[in-house]
Amino acid sequence: LFFTCFTPTLHRGHQLLILYPFPHILVALFLFELLLRQRALLRFSARTMERVLVGLIAVLGFAMTKPIFQYHSLLMQTGGRGVWSDAIYEIVAEADAHPERTLVCMDWGFNANLLSLTKQRVRTIRNYETTRRTPQELALLFNAEHGFLLHAAEYTYVLGAREDFFAAVEYAQAQVDTVRIFRQREGQPVAYLVSVSQP
């Protein structure tokens, strides 16, 4: 939990939102104000109101942290699934073994993990979202220096990037060769490293 919350450079900072007490404070203040207005009717003492508010904050805190611990526990047991699979460690090992290769990440979930786990040793090109290339531009990367990382079809996150890749292959009349298949713990393929060459 501590690692997840305090590594914003690896996770873009959005995990820090779980630490923000603002929702708890707002709910507590709302109930406090509500109880103050109803105090005459309900005859609540200050100590009772304090206990209610502390109990509410404790319940909210528990409700917020419980799923996080469950997530980490399930991740340890199963190794994750799809984009969140621990197959990323095999991908990192493959990337480390071939430093001469630039990996073109054709889906979300590859680039940030590779860069953080290899401490920027691996060269990557991110090809989705704002860096998405046209099939014609992508075809210019079809050479021995580049490997292309794609998730298995059922785990693909950014469908457009995958479609662009195969459109580029068709445009260049190229041949796709599977370099390596990365599997989840139960053996199901989750990602592919492929190379593209002229037929």
C-alpha cells in the first residue's frame, strides 16, 4: 500500500488520490452540521456526536483500504491478468537481453512498466494516445532494429493502435514473425513480441 501510494513517478500520481482525506472530511462535516441542527430534537451530547464522527471516519477509512489490500493479495496469489499480469517481468527480461532492440509499444501498459522496471535502460517508442502514428509512418519502423509489443487480442486495451499495426503491415505488404510469446501464470498468452520484415 505504501509503495503504491508513494511512487507517483511510476504510476502518474493518481494512486495518491486514495490518501486524500477530503471525502471523509466532507462527509464528517456534513453529518456534524446535520447533528448540530438536530441536536435539540435528538438530544445528542457532544461526546456522542464525537463518537459518531470518529466511528464514521473509521468505517470510511476501512472501506477505502480493504479493496486495496484485497487487490494486492489477489495479485500475489494469481499474478494478475491481462494488462495487469506479472508477465511484464518476462518482457523486461527479454528487453534486457536485447539492448540493441527498440521496443515499439502498441498498447497501453507496456511503456511505463518497461521504463520503470529497467530504469530507462530499454529504448521504447510509445505508439498510442498522443503518439499514435499513421500506418504509413508505422511502416517506416519495419526493420531489424525494432520489435513490436502487442497484447493478445482479448486483452488489448487500445484497439486503434492494434488496428494501425495490422494496417501498416498490409500497407507495407510485410511479414509478421513472432519472436516470443509471454504467458500468464496459468499459461494463457497475454502478450506477443513480433518482428516485421519484407516478404
